Amino acid sequence: MSDEFEPRIIAFCCQYCSYSAADMAGSMRLQYPTNVEIVLIPCTGRFDVILALKAFESGADGVYVAGCLEGNCHFVDGNIRAKKRVAYLANELKKIGIEPERIAMYNLSASMGPRFAEIVTEFTDNIKALGPSPVKKKLAA
Amino acid sequence: MIIAERKPIDEIKSFIEGQKKVLVVGCRGCVTVCNAGGTKEVEILASLLRLDAQKEGHDVTVDEHTLERQCDPEYIDELVEFVDKKYDAILSMACSVGPQFLSRRYPKENIFPALNTNFIGGALAHGIWAEHCQACGNCIIHKFGGMCPVTRCSKSLMNGPCGGSAGGVCEISKEVECIWHLIATKFMEEGKLEQFAPIQPIKDWSSSRDGGPRKIVREELVK
Amino acid sequence: MTREIKTESRLEKVLASGKFAATGELGPPRSADKHEVIEKVKHLLGNVDSVNITDNQTAVVRMSSLAAGLLAQQQGLEVNMQMVCRDRNRIAIESDIMGAYALGIKNLLTLSGDHQKFGDHPQAKNVFDIDSIHLIQTIKMMRDDGKLLSGQEIPPEGRPKIFIGAAFNPFADPEDYRVHRVAKKVAAGVDFLQSQCIYDMDRFRRFMKKAVDMGLTEKAYFMAGVTPLKNIGMAKYMKNFVPGITVPDECVNRIKGVPKDKQADEGLKMACEQIEEFKQMEGVAGVHLMLIEWEHMVPTIVKMANLIPRPTFS
Amino acid sequence: MTNKTDKSGAVLVIGGGIAGIQTSMDLAEMGYFVHLVDKNPAIGGRMPQLDKVFPTNDCSMCILSPKLNDVGGHINIETINCAEVLDISGEPGKFIARVKKNPRFIDGSKCTACGDCAKVCPVDLPAEFNENLSLRKATFKSYAQAYPNAYSLSKEGVSPCVVSCPANVNAHGYVALAAKGRYQEALEVIMDVLPFPATLGRVCVHPCEKECRRAQMDAPLAIRDIKRFVADNADMKAAGETFVKAPAKDAKVAIIGAGPAGLTCAYHLARRGIKSDIFEATKVAGGALRLIPKHRLDPDVLQKEIDFILDYSGAQIKYGVAFGKDFTIDSLFKDGYKAIFLGVGAHKNPKSEEEQSSGPATLAYRQKGAAAGLTWELESGLSLDKPTTIKVDPLTMATGRQGVFAAGDLQSGPKMSIWAIGAAKESAESIARYVNGEDLAKGRKPLVMTGQETYRQVPLNEPKQARANRPAFNKQTEAFEPGLTEQDAIKEAQRCISCGSCCQCYRCVKACLPGAMSLESHGQTPEIVELEVGAVVMATGFDTFNPSNSETYRYSQWPNVVTSMEYERLLSASGPFQGHLIRPGDHKEPKKIAWLQCVGSRDINRCDKRYCSAVCCMYAIKEAVISKEHSGDKLDTSIFYMDIRTYGKDFEKYYNRAQDAGVRFVRSRIHTLTPQINGDVALEYIDESGQRNTELFDMVVLSVGLTPGASLAQLANGLGVELNQEGFIKTSPFTPVSSTRPGVYACGANNEPKDIPYTVMEASAAAEAAGIDIADARFTKTKSRTYPEERDIKGEVPRIGVFVCHCGINIASVINVKEVVEYAKNLPFVELAQENLFSCSSDAQVKLKEAIIEHKLNRVVVASCSPRTHEPMFRETLLQAGLNKYLFEMANIRDQDSWVHQQEPERATEKARDLVRGAVAKAALLEPMYQTKMGLSHEGLVVGGGVAGLNSALSIAKLGFKVHLLEQTDQLGGNAHKIFSREKDIRGYVKDLVTEVEANPLITIYKNTVPKSSEGFVGNFETVCQGPKGQFHIKHGVTVLAAGGRAHEPKSYLYGQSQRVMLSLDLDEKLASDDSLIKKPGQTFAFIQCVESREPERPYCSKICCTHSIESALTILDRNPTANIFILYRDVRSYGFREELYHEARSRGVRFIRYDTDSKPEVVETSPGAPIKITVVDHVLKRPLIITADYLTLASGIDANPMKEEIVEVFKGQLTAEGFLLEAHMKLRPVDMATEGQFLAGLAHYPKPLEETIAQAKASAARAATILSKDFIMVGGVVAVADPEKCAVCCTCVRACPVSVPKIVRNETDPSKRGHAYMEPAICHGCGVCASECPGKAIKFQFFTDDQLKAKIEALVEDKRAADAN
């Protein structure tokens, strides 16, 4: 393996929109970095800060949540709640010296396969620019 | 119920600086209900502290446990098996009764409050709580249309509203409703102004905390 | 219109005589420099009947109103000492009243006090042991019944003969309730009332009509608060940021309608027009001129509004 | 629940769009078996093509795709794609339908939708799904979420170039491959027939080019030149090696003549495993080809090919041996040859065509070839059919003599090599059969044009392209004629228009590993099946109007003039430009777009479409709004319209919002479009002030109308149903979903243009109608699944089986599957790890089932594709193996790994390991979950006794269930008693309806009764009612809210002050009673529309008023022809066929005068009792117009029922801001309330005409029956469960739930104990919000528990951490 930093990223995707978009990116054979691993959840309303914290504790370099477009949540407002939780956690992470950019919220519809690929690339680039999670760095040391 | 919120993480970090083994103790009482110190918040705090320690390269253990209540000695006793494991610091996620009870029961332990106890209040909606009582020890809300000016008027006026009341909000902030506006409006709407005309007398604060720390002893209950 | 004289206050004398009274206002310095007080007194002396000495107004710490009032009084000014409930419990209040009267203070304006949140000590603990209406009652009880709140008797010679004032704000909400609150102050025993700055004349007229109808103006003297607008910035600030003050659009537009260098003149002109109307308005016994940090304009405005000379009593 | 009946319990639903889907789901859930026939390869109809839908702005695909999966996975719905219904016979209750199943050309059951076929397919065709704005392959899947999830192949017959070739060389195939630069494969295709590609590429007379249909556009393709280019640029030997040779046989064949025929025969015999010897009279091989001038055919080229053939076939040539002289047929047989092929040249006389074309100089060469003479014929007993040729069987090439076959000039006369080669190839086949003792003719037929070919239309409007020419031949400097350059060859090949679509290159067959694509599947033929059904529902949808033929719109010539459907695709993220809004002409981002309304609607001049298409106003507004969202405010959008018809629920507000957002609305019909050089389009129009304007737009969208489907007439004919004059299915207002043939029902846009909610409503109504016909036969045709008893795994340590899929090469070509399997074996609790070629194949299911049993697996992980598509299937297998279906987890290593990391096999493999590790970690913590059966009440409650409630109650009863009908007054029938219609006898209808309801024994009527409170949930409601005799309780399984509405009583226009001013219903009363006052000649009647409607206080359109006023006006005119009638309107909203009435009214002199809200009519009474004076500003004349009216009718619209608040409070429903009931989803669930088991119908939902009310009421009955039909409800599964012990009773879940499921309940086991949160599993929607919010972590969201997800997350990240640490 090359020495270049390859971040490990967990993405929480809802079954209706973003997970479908991920599948669609697949059927369109859109190529994107391998760094993101998807955890399927029924709705981003199921996203819990505890899960993201678990990811960071386990050594993830970044976490993002991808839900339906705002206003289009199949469960009314799960994605809005998720957005607020993400913002809350970003702030808490910042306070303990972890870059808040390591967690993000995205919205996309089931037909936005290209956008999904774009998000993976974009987020991976962001995390690469940030470097390894400060948590992991010390763990490795 | 008692409404509390978690202290800023920086402050909590400062409590446990240099400690190797930390226990976060939650409470299933009021602070669970107000989303400040239940199992979930304990998990979050513990996780943040672990992350922080890992980030700094410190080998710190942060354990979690949530008690039924931290305002009853019997539940406090339950913690003994944890205390036996020798923690360098114990963070209580209860109202300030919790850390005080813990400190008294386990005088040798380093006990810190992880919450700020804010007020006695209720939930207006999910995620919004408001103060409704300041435990003055002499409830007179029936005189004010079921609203407490002692607590809910910024100046605890007995004969409000003051001249700073504008558009139904208090002069101190647009986010604070003017309780006197509500009280006066209610009486006017109900056509009960005359009932409201007499000047409310000066309040006797001796039953309040101004009368010193309070204690209730119910003799018939005391063994 | 003459009423029973309760105190040695000159202000009371003016009001009782039925003459159109005029009071001013003096903000004590944010220091222990007595010269500032003395300087300000110069603008006011002879131009008004009595001067309010504010009590840590807007919760910003200043020289105490008692001390500043005494300094002013030493310059020959009659003062109207303001006292807020924010910073004193009933013990301090009663004590200060005694002290003030002993030092020659004849008028005392009772106030709840601005909340400390916007002052320079927002971390302070406030008191609010009693409210402003209670304060009226307290002074009245000390003066007329010779009693402290505790019931402790005050010997007749030690009773503070204070002319009791209070503020009223017709522009706060709920509008319909304001006059009833004033009624409470009257019932509590207030002698005179000074209003918040008036710009919304319609609302003030409505208020006074009600006060007259309820017979309140028979029981206490109502003085109308006047603060000339210095410029458009002040007009907008008063309109948008001061709770309990309403500034109608027409006022703002009128100021806006003239060039910047003429705005102060326009403000003074408007104030004079108001004063003229107050002179005629039923139930209004005088004006309270609040030229905050603009005390040097007092001579101008009293002249423009034909408020001088002030009556004298031997 | 089966009853004895002759009727069939199955229903045929025709059309798999949203209407067919809804009907099918309702019917299947009601207990019928559904055959859903769709002509397309995938169901879904039009919705998948739409970007967003109005007025919710939902992504169309997002809301549809769950429905596709529901239908696809339903055990009682059989979807039959690529099929058409021919006809039906029989009676209602028992029809026989004949269905023609057209071939898919792919075995759908084997297809895994991997797309490998499309990857290799060289044929590009316009993608219909993208409205031809992009290309697809001949093998395709319309869109990613398509059901069935399988590819299909477009095949329109064998292309003419192939058929016309005497050897049937697959010209289309090699041209298509050459166009892609795939020369080697192209050569393979050629050499499948022709072993002389380079030679024939030079000298063939190419009959193919004569038939090339490209000629209709410009010029035929230079097919031969392409062949030459391919042959010159690819390797023959390598191509030859790709053919599988049959096992070598003992038999040897003698070939006489080493010309093109003989050599070809040797080549094809070799491929069939048969050796041959060639006897050639001359000293050289090549026959007639040797006679061709050298500059045309380089002898070296020919020799190379001959050498190849000899090498490939192993044939030996004996030179200089003359037939009849040195040997005879008999002697050859005697020498042991099993068969003989005669490939000798022709006689002296006639010239081959090749020679003719090469001029007289070549004559001499022919002499040797003719040496054979004729003497042998007599000797060998062969007969001549013409003086110089041998008579052979044209199919088998067999001569009269057994074992002797003939081809070449000798057989077919002096044609040309290509004939000889074709015949030689056929002869080789015959010889092989002969040798093997097989029937020579079986299964063979000559490839000829049948005239049945449905070749693709020649795209005449595409740009012309010149035919490529070979470089000029310079005799002085060059020895040989040059061929095409590579650039020219490719360009030329790209001119091919793929007449037959599929080019039969069979690259797909090679690529398809599951064997779904095969030579057999390519040969599929249509099949006709007969289905026995009890009823038929037509849901065939619509076509969009094709504006190509209208000169005005310049559509066909101008790429930046697009139809609205094309525009939908332009907007869509899955569209041709991935949702990047650019115009097709030059891919420039448009800054200014115009929509032209009523293209193909309300227009008898240009297109003979009188009706209004009902949806275009809304979709145009939606497209404008969405476009602005795409491009920001800088985009300028204008809609040119005649009337804005935003009459549906929330439509008017949508219109208002669009105006606020800056969409410009211009009331004008465009008369001229002028394309500009730079791609822009100039619009000329006359605005309202009469001003002529010219404005430039970057792009113009034609809001095309809806037309009857192209094949609807044929279908209607087959089904025996009548069409109306507009070509849609004829229905009647009181039976809105019944066709003219009993037992055949129709719903959706094939009845009349309509939007999606109304379509869905009708679809459910059609389910009701079909269901009622065969109510007795419910559950007679349905299937149910049975499973072995579930194994109790309590206390077992996890034993996980991991199955890693190759998905053919989809996964395995990127991911090292073996490595992943080995890796999985060492993961905790993994008992077994295996690989599968295709995990989804049926044999893989058997294997999986066996593995579960044999290895006592108690958890299963499949690493393959997406759980969205495949989880249900694997869960089914678990059930078959006796394992709880929730003990299953998938790792998506295809869609989210191998497909998206094709260039990084190592990393992809690593990621696959991670994903498997994560899945295993979660699987270890999975627990069995059980859905439990819950009983239910089989009775319905209907609230409201108007037309909606009556119909709903009657339909539920007719479907076989008891109904309780509550009416708050003492009279049934509601508003309908007051309505008068010129077109239909409403009052008579209501009377009959009431009688029928009263007579129905299953219906209990409660008059003067209102609901007071209601508790419970779907299947188990209990409602307290207040009747005249006090309170009583009703237990019911479903509720239908049909509380109606009422006419709005306006405060304006002297209503209530003048006797001459009345509401529409008052006028109806006069018309109904045939009031003589109406008939007084010369009177003036005025109508004011939109009275207190479409204004801020009531911001909605009541939908019916325009039509109703027009109808009333016409009635007045019928009775009083001299009456003057004025209708004062804002927009005339006579949508759909109602436009006909508007048209009639105008032609009969009714005057329509438009007004604006800022200049409303003024109405005054000049003196008490005197006629009314109305002043209105005439928009055309721009001056006030005074109307003195004897009567003024106010169209004030409809208000919600005044009891609405009470009703929603009792039933815990929700209201819109306007006070109408809020449905579960405005688009796809227009009859359902948000609360499960609650439905709505009629005016309570929104103002609507009677026929729509009836349809919705019927729909509500169908929806109700989907629940009432069940013996029990299955509850539980992926739902939230609260732990009473941990619950802090904090109400967080109560507040967080989007659908108000959690409640704080008493402790059932001990009521004295503290209560706790409880989520009724029957109604939990399964989002998990409560579990995430619960501060005490007392709520477990099953299958996605904290522990399971944390374990998964930790495992996903873990390995990397270890690796980094090392």
C-alpha cells in the first residue's frame, strides 16, 4: 500500500434516498474513492450522535450522514433532525479539538447517483486535506 | 422537574485532567427526562472524553453507569461496586444533589458535577424547557391567573407589568415572555379587572431560600 | 386647582398652585467627580422646578443618587431623588429614605429599576425584594403612618416628609392595562407621576383621557415626559431598541425630512409643539424634561417653550 | 374464506403505470390474483421519467420506486412485461383474455441486471426513457430502479443488409462493431460466414448496399469498403480461433473445385469437424476470383486468404485433376469420400457480374474455369434445370444424387462469389448433417424479407451525412485501389441507422455469464397465452402529443425547442445531462426559457384536439419553479398561456408561489417561433394590451398535451369497449371507471387527461369495481407461501454463514472473491464461508438453504448486491430453510464496491473485506424478530351521508363487509340534492343511490348522529357516537371520512341584499323547477366567477364553478334562446373534456369577460328590485363595460364542512390551511389519511365534481377493503420497541415521532406500576427517530439497534486501525 493517507470514512445513508443514490452511482459505474463505507439506516432520523462517536472512537477519520432532500423525508423530518444532530456533534468535536469538518450532512434524492459519487469524492478530499483523525494518529503512535 | 444541562466539555475536561480512570454516572430522574443526564447523555459524554484522551495520546478509561436516581441514598449505595474499582474521578450527570450525595457517601472520591442545574421547569416542546418555579416556599400563583410572577417576571414584580413590557415580551430579551402581560391580558379578557385592582402585598421571602437553607421534616414519616 | 400640601417640596408647591410645572433630569457621573454634577446643575438651575437625579439608570453604575442629589442641592437645585428596587432590599430602602430626608431631599421618585442584564454589571444579583408600588406604600407608610414595614413606629419628628413620585409609561403593553397600573400607584399613595418620553401623542392623549375619566388626575399630578430627538439616528434607536417607547413613523419621517444639521432644531421644535399641547391638555400638570447627556440645551428649550421664568415661592 | 362460485378470482390489469400499479396492489391486497400486463420491458409507466411532481415537488422516482418493489414482490401479482392484450371473450366474472407475450430476447429469470451485455453491445439507439435525448444500447434497462430488474433487447428483425446478402453475412453486425473501432470482433462476425473478407471487401457486388435504408436519408452505407477496412486491419487467424470447432469426425468429403465455393465449403466443414480434399482442374486455387484485374484485387490478398482457409481446414488441394476426366462422382465415393461437394465454375458463356463490372479486358481469364464441360452431368445422373446449371434443393443444396451437394457458379448460374459462398456454407451444413445422419432440412429456412419487419423508422430529420469515398486511384503511381482511411471507415460505419436494432453480433451472448442472453433467447418468438380472469382493468395511460407535424412550433427542426417530457428528462438527475440544465442544441446553459401552453390541447386549428389536457399548466409551473431552483434566480422563466388552470388541491398556492418566485406569466398564444442562428428562438406574440412583441429565448418548452395511447384503439377493439369522440375510453359520470363493456373497467389517463392523484384515486376505484364483480371469488386464486417451522435458536452461539458472490464478473473481475471468502472464514462466529457465481440464481438458493440446514447456521451474510433489491429474496430463502428471516445481513460489494472502484481492484477487495466484516459483526448480534397476527374488526365506519359517504358505504357493503353510516342530518344525499345539471340527472341518481343504500342489509344507517370520540388503530377502532337516542359505541376496522363541504356564502356583490343576486345552487333550484322566470325572452343573466375564491383569504380554486356556470348558461340558452349571458371570469377552468362545454357556450354567444382581482366587477342595485348594474373593465377594449342584468349568479366555490375541526379532533386527523382533510400523501395516497386504516372521500378532501367524488368514494371502499379482507394483520418486524423498565416516561418519543405513534400507556401487567412508552407495532412506520432521541436508551429499534449498528461501525473501521497501528 502506498504511503499516502487513505482516510476511513463512515457514511450513514437512509434506505429511501441516499442509499438508492449510492446504488444508482453503481449502476452508472461512476467511479469514486474507496474510502467510504456505508451503514444503511432506515431514515437519517435513526442517525444518533452516539453512532458517529462510536465511529470516531473506532478510528474513523470522517463521518457523514446522507438523507433525502429537505422537505422530501419519507418520515417527515428525519433529515432535518439529523442535520441538527450533525451540527451539534460538529460543535462538540470542535470543543475537544477534533475538526468539525470531520462530520457533515448531505441531502440527495434517489435519482442523484452522480451527486452521490461527487459527495464521496468531495468528502474524501476534505478529510484527506485534514489528515488522519487526531484520535487515530495518537492511537497509532 | 429539575432542568439541567451538561457543562461545557472544556470545563468537564478540566475536572479530569491527568486522571486515568473516570466514571460517568447518570441519573434516571429529572435529568433523563430533560435530556441532560440519562443513559444517552452519559454515553455521549463518556465517548467525547475518551476521544479527547485518545487524541492526546492519554491512556484513559472512561466507564459509564446510570443510577435510578442520585437524590436518594439507597441508589447512591448501588455505586459502591464501581467505587471499589478505584476511579480517579467520578462525574455526576445529575442535578447538583447528585454530586453532593455522592461526595457525602464516598468522601474519598473525587466527585465533580457534569451538569449545571438550571431551574425548576417543564418542557414547552421537545427540546425546549422553561422555568416555572423558583421554590419560594409560598405559592400564590392562584392570584395571578395560574402564572407565577415570582419566577417568570424578570423583576419578580408583584404588581406588574413594568414599563419595559412591550409587545408581550420582557425588556430583557425578546425571547422572554412578559408574564405580566399574560396575567393582565387574561384578567382583562375575563373581565376580572376589578378583582385585580387591589395592590398585591409585599412578599414574605422568609420561606424562600432567603430564609436560609431549607429542610422539611415530616415527623409522622420520620422513623 | 389646589390640593393639600403634604411636604416642603417646592415642586409640590408649584403643582399645588396649579402652575404648569417643569422638571429636569440629571444623570450622575460614572465617577466620584463632583464637578461633573456641579457643571450639569448650571444648565438646570432656574430653568426647572426640580431635577430628577437618576439611580444607576439602565443599571450602569454611577454616583449614588443620594450623593449626587445632595451635591446638586448644595448648588441650590431642588432635586427629585430616584430610587430603584433593583439594588436594595426593604432594609436598605427604608434606611436610605430616612437618610435622604435627613439630608434635605424632599422629592423621591420610586422605580422598579431597569434589569441589570443590559447594564455594566450583568453578573450582578438583583434584589427586587419589593416592587415600585410597594416602595410608594413604604414611603407613604413611613411619612403618613409613621411606621416601617416591620410595623416599627417612627416618632413624628423622624418621619420623612417626602413628596412621593412615580413613573408611568402609557406606551408599554398591554396598552389597555397601563392606566390601571397607574391607578394602583395612585391607590398606593403616589403624589406625582412623570411619564416616559412621549412621541406617540395619540396614545398619550388616549391615556390621559382615561386617567382623567377615572379621576386619577384628581388624586395625583401627572407630568408629561419630553425628550427632544437630536437626530434621525436617535429617533430610530428610540423606535426600534428602547422597550416601552413608541415612536410613530411620522416623527421619524419628520426628522428624516430635514438636513442633518437641522435635525436637532427640528427635534427641539417638535418638543416645543408637544409642550404647548401639554399645557392645554386636561390632567397634565407639567412637563418632565429629559435631556439625557444634553443638559446644556435645557436653557434653550425652556426658553423656546416659554417655560421660564419658573415661579418662585418665598 | 373461499366461496363456491363460478367466477374467477383473478383480474387482468392492463398497463403497469401508476394506475395499474395502484389497481393491482389494491386488488391483490383485497384477495384477488392479478395479472398485470405491460407492453414495456419494465413497469412504472410515465412516472419514472418525471423529474419532480407537483405540488409537492417530490422526486418522482423516489416516491414511485417503493411501489415498484411492492408490486414486484407481491405473491399475488404476476407482472407480464413486453406483452399486449389481444382480446377477451366471455362474460363478467369469467373472461378469457388472450395475451401476446412478445419476446424480451433475454431470459428474464436468469438476468441479474449486471449490464455486461450492454457494455459489449455495439449498437447505439436513442434512449426512449430519455425521450431520445441520449443513447442506449440495443440491450438495455430503461432506468436503474426498473422492475423487473432485468435487461431486454430491442430486436426489430434482421436488418435488410443481412437479409439481402446472398450469404447472409452479418453486415449490420460488423458495421456496428467497426463503428466502435472493434475491428477484430467485426472480423469475427464477418468470418462467421465468409472466409474471404479482404477479397470480397474489394470485389463483392454488395447487394446489401442496394437495400441499405440509409439511402432514404442520403446515400447507402459503403458496406463493402467497411468490410475491406476491417479485413485489412484485423487478424484472420486470431478471428478463426474464436470459433469453436466441432470434434473431428472420421468422414472425409471431396470438394470439387477450389474456387470461392469449394474453399468456403472446406472452411465450414472444418468448423463442423469434417476434413475435406479439394480437386481442382487448374494449377491454381481461387477459381473465378483469379480472373479479377490485379489493381482491384491484389493476388497476394487472395492468396493469403486461400492459405488461411487451407491452413484452417487442413484441406489438401489436388491440382490439375479434371472432373469427369480424372475422376468421377462414383470414383470419389468409391475412394471413401462420404459426400461430395460440387463447387466447379460456370461455363464459357455467361460472365460473372464481377467480371462484367471489370470490363472486357478480363474475359480471357474465364476460360480455364469453364473447363469442366458438361459431359459429367450425363455421366453422374444429375439433372439440369436450366441449360447450364445443376438442379439442387434451394434450402439444402442437395442435388438429385444422395451425398452430392452443389454450389457456386455451377449451381446458381453466373452470379457472383458471394452467392457461391452462401450456398457453399449451406452445403457444408447439409453435408455435416448428412454425415451425421441428421435431417437435412429440419429447422432451416431461408433468410428472406417477410415484410413483417418493424424496422426502426429512418430518422429523416437527422442531419444528412455524405457517404465516404475511397481515395482516388492513381493508376500511374499505385498498383492497387486504396481502401478507406480509418477515420473515414469509422465515420462511415457510424452512419448505420441500425434498422433491426439488435445487430446480432452476439457479443452479448459471449458476455452474459448467467446465460440469460443466449442464441436461443435471441431467437425467442411471440407467444399467445390465455388467462382466465373475472374482470379487466384498463390502465394504459396516455401518449404525449407529438408536435413534429406542426410547422408553428419548429419542433422537429430545432433542438432548442423541446417538449415538456424532454424537459423533464433534462431536469432529471438521471437524465441525459445528469440534471445539469443545458439546452440540447449546443449544451449551453439557458438563461431564459419560455413555456408555451396548450400545445396539442384546446386547439382545433393545428391539431384537432379540442379538450384541455388538464395537467400542463401545473407541470409547466413546476418545471419553471424547479428550473429556477436549479439555476438560481438568474434564470428567466416565462409561461405563455390562455388560462391558468391550477384547479387542484394546493395548486393555486403553488401558482402563487411561482409568481412570487419570479416566474412570469403572459396571457397570450404564441403565433410565430423564429429560430436564430445562435440557437436562440424568437417568439412573436400579442400581449393583452394588443401590443405585438418579439422576445428572444434560449430555449422553448412546448407544454404538450395528453393524447390517447397509440395502441388504445386497437386494444379497445379487442376488448370490445367503446371510445369517445376524443379517442379516450368512454365512461359515464355516475360510473366513472366503467367502460361500455360490463366487467371491463378503466382508470387513469386512458379515460381522460388527468393528474397523478386523480389517476391513483380512479385506480383504486377501478379495483373496487372489479372487486365487486367477483367479490364471491375472493381468495380463490390467490397464493400464499408456506414455510417449515422456524428453528428456535435461543441460547445458540452465533453460527454465521457467509456467501460471497461473483455476480459473474461484475464482482469477481474487480474483487478477489476467493480472498474475501478466506478472510471471512476467520471472522468471529463464522462457521462457513463460500463463494457463489450468482447468489441470486435459483440453484444458489437451494445451496443456501442446504447450507443453513447442514451447517446449522443461525445467521446468514450474503455479500453481493443491494439489500434494496435482493434482501427480500434471501429472507425468503431463510424462511424456506426454517430460519427467522431477520437473521440475515447483506454486504453490498457490487453496487457500492466493485462497480464504483473498477480501477482499484486491491482497494476494492480490501473494502469488500471491510464490508463483510461489518456485516458479520452486525449479524452476530441479530435476533429473531417476529411479526404477530392481530385480529381485526371486519366492519367499516363511514362518516357523512352525502354522495361520497353513500357510495363509499355501498361499495364496502358490495365488497361484502358490514358498514355503519353516520349522517349528521336527518337526510341522506347531502349537497347533491341541490345540484342541477344539464348533462346528467343528478337528483334522480341520488334518489336511486339512497334507495339502494337503504335496502342494503349490510349497511346500518344512523341519521342525526355525529362521532364524539374515537380510539384505537387500524383494524381495531372504537368510536363513540352521539345519536338521537344517546351515545353508543361502534367497533370498526376502518374509517372513511366523507363529511362533505358546502357552498361558500359570500359577503360581496349584494348577496343577501338583492333578490336578483343568487348563488349557483339557487340558480340550480330555479332550473330544476323549470322556473318560468328564466324563460322570459331577452333577459340578461350574469355570472361572476371566483367570488371570494382564489384570494388571500381562500387561496384555492373550487374546481367545479367554471364548468357549472357554463352548464347553467347553456341550460338557460336551451330554454331561453334570446337570453343574453355574461360570464365574468378570471381564468376559465373547464379542464379535460369540460372544454367542450366552454367551446359550445362561446359558439352560442355566451360572452366571457375577464376581470382581475385589482379591478373586480362593481355590482349595484340602482333601485330596490330593479335589475342589477354590473360594471366591469373589459380587458380587450380597456374600458368599463356596463351590464344590466336581470339575474346575477355568484360562483362562490366550496367551503370545507363547518364541522371539520370536530371531526379531525375525534379521528386525530389533520386539516390543510383551508380546512380540508389532509391526506397521507398528496400525490400517491390521495384517499388515505395519515393514520393507517383511515380514508377520505369527496368534498371533505377538496372541492371536486360529482364524478370525481364518486370515483374517490369507490376508491375509499377499495382501500378499506384491502384491510377488511384480511383475517388478521401482521404487526411488528422493523419497528421500535420500548423497554418499560428503562423508560423514564419523559415523552421524548411522543414528541419526536413524525406520525404520533408512541403513547404513554398504563403498565398492563400491573396497572399500579408506572406507565411507560408504547409504540403500537401495527402503526409504527419504522423510521427509528424515537430510538435516536430516547434519553434513557429505552427504545430499541429492531434490526437497527444501537448495539448492532455500533458493532458494525466498529468492525468496519477496526481493521484499518490495526493496519495503521502496525
